[in-house]
Amino acid sequence: MFAFFIFGLFWGSFLNNVAFRLEREEDYFFSRSKCPQCGQFLSWKELIPIISFLWQRGKCCHCSTKISWRYPLSELITGIWVYLLALALQTKFTLLSFSQFIFYFSLLSILFVLALYDWKTFLVDDRFIWLAIAIFLIYYFSGLYFKVVKDFSFLLNYFFDFSKFGPIISGLISSSFFLFFFLITKGKGMGFGDVKVAFIIGLFLKIGDAILSIMLSSFLGSVYGIYLIIKNRRWRQSLPFVPFFFLGVLATIIFGMHITKPYFDLFKI
């Protein structure tokens, strides 16, 4: 399992660079990494997750500009969530188990990039929405979808029939609240990008799990919103919501059964 953590560190470096280049409207697949300040291309020794940051004492080797803590934090966070995901799914190196890991790994990777991008720009890049839909369709039409989709909160899923149209229904239910809020506020209370992100969450998660992740996302977003109100002493605050979508989905996957267990015990289901 530790191999997943190491892989996650390098993957986090890649995802952070993708988000950073999206912000700067640069190519994020076919261009080399470089210092954003002096433009010097980086060698492999400067690209080792966390270690390079510590070795360089948080500064560029060429111009001594301070390197943002965003880089090592993104790497560490990704290493942790990749490890926890593999642990939660009990990932083994079999075709079905690995396909299941890739399925949820893809969702969380896309949400993580969108979260970093949204945090800085308050925008959602539609290319990643379409990428998520494409991955879902590959799994769905290959017949793998219903083999890999997992139940993370049985209590909630117990009340819904998960048929072949389940993913679409789940996506519509997940996004309906945000669509309603978007319409009544005429886009001032919430962006349409959040509606799209909620929809893809519903495609990848069973209905009950999607609802749980939305509830957790809303709770975490509300807590952060209250913090901003107190800090800035203003009622109207701009809030990037995709980071909370990411946290809500991650919490559902890792802790979904533990969160719903008290209800199991209460109703003896």
C-alpha cells in the first residue's frame, strides 16, 4: 500500500502543475516545468516531490524566488488521499480491483484539479467535466461500471433502486439543488460550474453516496463561509465550492460507512 502513497506524491505534483498552467492559460501536457518567475526549465533533481522543496529550502535554485507552499502541500495531500483510496477499496493487483481503483481515482483526480483551479479563479474548466463524462461512458458501455461501482453508505443507498438508469438519476438529483439555487439567484449565489461538478459526482457515485457527499460538501462549505464572514466582517462572500465537493466525495469514500453506522444501529437496518 505504501507504493500508492509514493505514486500519489508524484501524481500530486502533476495535478498541481496542470491546475497552475490552467490558471496561466499554458499548455499542461507537452511543455516542460519551469520556474514561474525566471522561466528557467527545471531539472529532474528539482522535480522530486517534497524532497526537492526541502533540499532547495523553498527557493528556486536559479533566481532564489520563494517557492509556494502550494507545491509540497498538493503533493502530500494527493499522496495521502491516493493511499486512503487504495486502502478503502482494498485494492489488489487484479484486473477488476485495479479497474475499480482507476474509476474512483479518476474522479478524485479531476475534482482535485478543478478544486485547485476553482480556489484561484472561481471557475470550472469544462474540459475536465467532459473528461469525467468520457471516463464514465467508457466504464458504462464496457459493462465495467456496475462491477466496480461501490456502496459507501448502505443506509442511504438502501432507499434507492440502482437500475441501469441509476447513474443518470443520481447525477440529476445531485445537481438539482445547485441548479435550483443557481436559477433563483440568477447565477449570483452559485455558478453553473458547480451544477456540472455535482452532476458528474452523481454519475460516479450511487444515489445515496452522492447525496451524502453533497451534504458533507455543503456542511464544510458553510463552515468555511461562516469563517470568511467573521474574518472579513461582510455577509456577501465569494466561495469556491469545488474544493468542498472534493472533500465531501473523499470523506464519503473513506468514511461513508462510519458516518452512517449510527443510523444502522438506531433503526437496526
